Amino acid sequence: MTGDHIVGVSVPRKEGRDKVTGRAQYVDDLTLPGMLFGATVRSQVPRSKIGKITFGPGIAWDEFIVVTARDIPGKNVIALIANDQPCLADGVVNHPEEPILLLAHSDRHLLPQAVAAVSIEYDQLPALFTVEQSETRSEVIWGSDNIFKSYLVEKGDVDGIWKKADYIVEGEYKTGAQEQLYIENNGMIASFDAQQGMTVWGSLQCPFYVHKALMALCNLTADKVRVVQMETGGAFGGKEEYPSMIAAHAALLAIKCGRPVKIIYDRLEDMAATTKRHPSRTRHRTALSKDGRILGGEIELTIDGGAYVTLSPVVLSRATIHAGGAYYWPNVRITAKAVATNAPPHGAFRGFGAPQSLFALERHMDRIAQVVGLSPVEIRKRNFLQPGQMTTTEQTVREPLDLVRLLDRALELSDYHAKKQRFAKENELGTSRKGIGIAAFLHGAGFTGSGERNLSSVVGVEGCADGTIKVLVSSTEFGQGTKTVLCQIAAETLGLPYENVEIAQADTDQVPNSGPTVASRTVMVVGKLVQSAALGIKQTLMGSGLLGDSYSAEQFRSACRTQVAAHGQFRSWARYEAPADVFWDDDKYRGEAYAAFAWAVYVAEATVDMTTYNVSVDDFLALQEVGKVLHPVLARGQIAGGVAQGIGYTLYEKVIWQNGRMQNGQMTNYIMPTSADLPVVRVFFEEMGNVHGAFGAKGIGELPMDGPAPAIVNAVEDALKVPFDSIPLLPEDVFEALLAKREPQSVGGVR
Amino acid sequence: MTESLSLEIRALHEVSLTVNGELKTVRAYPMERLLDVLRHQLGLTGAKEGCGEGECGSCSVLLNDALVNSCLVPVLQAKDADIVTIEGLAAGVQLDVLQEAFLKSGGAQCGICTPGMILAAHHLLRRKPNPTTEEIREGLSGNLCRCTGYIQIVEAVAEAARRRAAA
């Protein structure tokens, strides 16, 4: 063995060279012979019966392929959880931009005019656009009560605490929708052959989600559907479930015309029609003792799921479990629901419900601090979870967690106390106000509760004929570094140079189902399986006497070559097995919610310009405990990038809705931060080992999305002494709040 | 006049331009986007379409040493011009210093903005060989990246500037 560590070292990204030279192949870079281009005709109204469809004049319709719901060979559904979302609307639509029919032509330039020339008569029905409207049930648009899913978490006796409380603090907090805004728009190519079956190539996170959806839609067996992930230009959850819809559309066109069909969304279509982060409303009512300890509380959480179930139950689950945050609640009742509205379905986006409920909680902690008369730091310290205590779902903290120390280190690194004093003094002068705010939080890695057990992921490691190693997983690379880190894990396990290990393209014909690439599970869960499968390779070679206890890379290659020459294909498999002590009750929502939590304290320093009311983040400190850091450069990139998206979520990115339709689906009017807008994010790690992940790693990808919003809004409140309880917080919102604060005085003065 | 103009626009024109040092002649509609000509006719798919309206910069190329969004340039405007795309930056297998720095510093994550970002950085370093951090941030502010928060990109450009100065 080489003796040099590969894990913990910033090795070159596997696909990095292709990315910096422009050779990396994304789906729109792929052209197949005879390929047509597809487009989607979508609903112009939120909720309606569909009347007559007319193909208008001026278009050579005989040159176009047209597909409607009647052309679907199997079930007209995008198979996922509830199977309520049609692939193409049949008779009714439930949200704007719902797909109704599909067109294809060999000249992509002719498609926009053709789409515009299809006119559809609508017989409109009343529609619901907000959580509040959905709750009134003035119209029942889904099921019997407009509720996709609800959860109840109960711990202790909440009803008994109110009379014991010295303080009761209430608050309501809201978050808006957010567009993932990957720079590569969604796209798919489908090709169909009666013998070979269906093949799709696309920009996607979860090959086997698409695989499952195409089987049901096309009425094909598993071996007749092949899904290949192309290089994917950002995803952030936005390519978790919606690619199944686009693949389905391309597949239907390909079946109808017998030629490959490519569908590439333009930015407007991608933003208006595909998923966004769920808007949310969270209400807190908290009982506290005189010294600021939480006695208990009620948390009521509602997310807007849009028109179909899609992933809302799972997003709601994560929001629910994170609602109590990094604090100890002796008594708590969390009631959570996802409701239907007539907007395009909201879906997966990095953080997956946790940013919403943690924004509410971490704002609420600052409110509690004020009522009780403690500092934001002290209120947190008095209530942090400690080893041996149980979370809201009664999961015992077993790791040597020390959140007080984590917070103290963050305060020291950010020079919090000195800055807070200095800003308070300086704010009396000048045309700007500065503030500093903190957020302390956690993020669970892997699927919730029994999710990992149900997924039952499989990973393969192959010893190849040339003696090199290949990792076989359906886990996808879309910027995070999946390929790199999983190869590092295999190389470290086998004691081989990183260059001797490659990873297969995520192609369902070539790789096993290692589960979706979501939920911060890849390194922790899939990585651990890669480690196990790689060990299997080593043990086989040692067991057959081809390899001794210590070996060089060349000896390993030779042993591997001999093994393949003698016995043919040489593969080792590992399947996920839930640890025996992991218990989860889906009915009571109680037990071990996640195999591991990452912990963090973020500190934001913000300036409010009192002329423009623009808020800028001047300094951002991100300190987290994520277990072992396997690749420092990639890990830092994940945190810094997540914080940047969090800053966008807080201060820039506002979806303007009108009757369920996004009005600002362009990069010119939906604004994400540029390099000139963002501070340097200072990233620090603490490492506390974790038994569940490969080499002690925990999940990392979603964590940084949770903290920026509350830390920044807490900083803005510190600067202005005005509370803000909803995001995004744009200059006009700051202006209005300040105006409202001034108004009573000026009214009295003038009159 | 309108009729003759529209005929003109609908007719294919022969356009010659130099791309990555090679003279190319294409037949294209005058208002066809340079981006589409590069990608579809010349097979240079390194330039990407992110927004189609000049906001994201992922289609950035150099046109007579100016950094342009090729989604906003009609091909007729590129007639006889000298175009450099990401494919023209590396000399054979030898990566440009900027490409190496992006690899090392984590400046490329999903990679979709990377070709445009590297060309924007290349353009910046030509004008300002020793840029300050602020100048780098300003110089790249026309190119959007959703993955990195720009920090490792800025570090990569600073590193490349240092290495070019030392060379």
C-alpha cells in the first residue's frame, strides 16, 4: 500500500479537465442523427376545464408531430409518490404552465410560432393561490380538504406548560418561493426502438426516478428503459423530480415519430414551469422560565405544495423534524401540513424544508431573547441540545456534541462582541446602519426516518481487466464532486493511487440503484457502501492468494488482472443495511430521524444603506461540524456556494406571482447575486467523528442553505431595531417597515 | 423596403470569420446568433446558453479581443472578426494557466458557467495583469455562477495572475 492518505486531500476533480476546457458534454451538446426538437404547449390559466383545441393558421401542421394524452401507451402519470400528476393534462388543468400537448419538428426555430398558434378554449374554475386561501377550503382543489400531507410530533405534555411559564412568546414567520436557477436549463433527449426500448439522455439528479416514471408511462419493463445522465450544469434539487416530466415528454414524441427527440427548455419556460422552493408560514408559541429556558412550545408549520403532491410530503417531513432546531424542548407539539394551491408544484431545493422551519426558529430565538431580556448568544446557550438529551422526535444525542463551544468559537472568529458594541455606537451617526446576527442550527444527513431502509441502496466496485478499479453507482455529479469523493473513498479503502480509480457514467444499464443524489446522503450513505464494496474486492484478492497483506499499486493491478483473466467479470456489491439500533415510527413520527446531524453556527454582518434601504452582507462566518472533511476544497466550495444561495434567498430572490404564474421568469428580473454583490464567506470546520459515514464523514451539501437567512435578518434587526419576519427582504420591504415605525410619531407631530 | 429587408433576413448569407485562429466560412441567416453558429455549425459546444438575453455570460466569447455574449451577437456582426472560444484557450493538451488555476482552486463546480467565466477572466487579465480582488469581482460580475459563491473563482483568477507574472 502507498501509505499516503487520499481522503482528506484535495485531489483534482475527476471531470475537472473536461469542464475547464469546454469538452464536458451536457445534454444540449449532444446531437443524434435524424433528431427532431420538441416543445410543450402549456396551460395559460390556473384551473380550468379544457375546451376545444384549435391548430391555428399560418403553420405547416403536416410537418409537425403532435402528441396528446391519448398517445400515452401506459398510465398518464409521472410516477413518484402519490401518482396524481398527469404527464399531459387530459380534460382539466390545475395550474398555469401545466403541459397539455407536445409538438416536434426538425427545425427548432419553427417551434415557438407553432406553440403560439395552438389555441385552447378554457372553461375556468375558481382557483386558490395562497396557503390562507387553501385553508379556507372555499374550493376543494385536492382530495377532500386541500391537504397533501400532515404530521404531528408530540413530546411530553405541552398543554400543561403554559400555566408554569414566566414568559410566553409568539411569532409568525414566512418564507417565499425560490428558484434553483441552475445555469444549465433543463433538457432531455429520448430515442425509441421497438426492440431496444426507450433510452433517454438528460440533465438530471436521479436516474432511477426517471427510469421508474418511464416504465409506468410507456408501459415498458425495467430492461427496456435506459436512463443516462449527461454532465449536469447545476441542479440544487431542481433536477430531482421534474426531469421525469421532461423525459416523459421527449419519450412520447420519440415513440410517435420514430426518431430521437430533444427538448431543451429556455430560461423563461424553465423558471415558469418547473419546481421552486416551497413557500412557508410557521407560527411559534413558546413557554419559557424566568431564566430563559424553554419549557415547551407549539410549532405550527404550513407549506404551499402547489397543484400536485410530487415531493411535498418528504419536504414537509424534513421541515417538521428541523422545526425544533438545535435546542432542547422538554415538551413540544409540532403540527405540520402541506396544502394544495393552483400554482406549479413546488419541489426539491437544497435544504428541502429545513431552511423554512429554521428561518422561523432562529428568528424566534432572537425574539425570545428580547422578551426575556437576554442576549441572542445567551438565550441559545441556555437551550442548546446536549449529549444524552432527546430531540423533538425523541432521538438521543449520542455524539460528544458541544454547541456552546461551537458558538463561542464562531463568536471569536467573527469578533462578534467587539463588533456588536462598535456598530451600536457608530449607528448613531452616518447614513448607514450596521448589525451582526447569528444562527445556530443542524441538518440531518440522509433520508428521513425509515427512508434509507426503504431505499435499500446498492453499490458496486469493479476490478477491471486492465487492473484498475471502477466505482458503479447511480449517484450523480452536478457540481458537488460526487465522482471525485467516491473515487477517493475507493482508493483510500484499497490503498491505491487516486488515478487508479474511475467511476462509471450514471447509466441505468451499467450501474446499480444506489438511490437518488439528494438529502446530503451521497458521501455519508453511498460513500460508506463504496467503502464496503471496495473492501470486498480486496478480501477476494487476498482470499485467493493473489494479494498479500501489504502490496504495491502495481502488485494490486497485477492481482486484479489475474483475477479477471481467470474468472471473468470481477465485481463486489454492497447493500445498505439499517443499523440495528436505528428505530423510527412513521405513525407517531418518533425515533431516530437521521443517522447523523451536521451542526453549525453562522455569523452575518450586514449594512443597511439608509438612503437606498439596500442591505449588503459585509462579512459572513460559517463554522460547521460535518464529521471528517474528505476533500477540503470541495467542502469549502459547498459551504461557500450554499451560503451564496442563502444570501440570494434572503435579500435578492423574489418570485412575483400573479394568479399562480411566475411573472419574473428571467435573469433580468429575478435577481441572483453576482460576484460584485457577495462577501467573502469565511468557512471553518470542526471535525467530530461519525460512525455512520465513510471515514467519519457526514452530509454537507444542504447545511449551508439553512443558516444565512436567519443570521442576516437577525443582523438587520440588530442594525435597525425593527423586526423582520419574512423573506425575501428587499429594499422596499425595509423602507415600508421603517415608514410604518415612523408613521405614528409623524402623524402626532403634524396634526 | 420592408419586403426587401425581410427577404434579406430570410436569405442565407455566406459569412467568413476566424475562430480560434482558423478561417471558417458558414452559411447562415444574418440575424442568426453567433452562439448558434458556433455550437451548431462549427461544433464548438463550449459556449453555453444560460439565459438567451445576455444576463448570465455563459455564452461569453472574445470577438476582436472584446468580451461579448454570443447569444446577443447576430452572426453578420461577426463577419471577418477574430473569435476566441474556450476551445481555443488551451494549447493542445497543455492547459492555460487560468484553466489550471480553476482546477486547483475549485473554481469549477458544475462547469456550465466555467467556459464563459474563464474567458471573462482571460479578458480581464489581458487588460489588468495584476488585478485587485475588487477588480476581479467587478471584472467577472457579468458572468453568473450559481454553485461557488464566486470565492474560489476569484482565488483562481488571482492565482493565475500571480503565475503569469512569475512566468
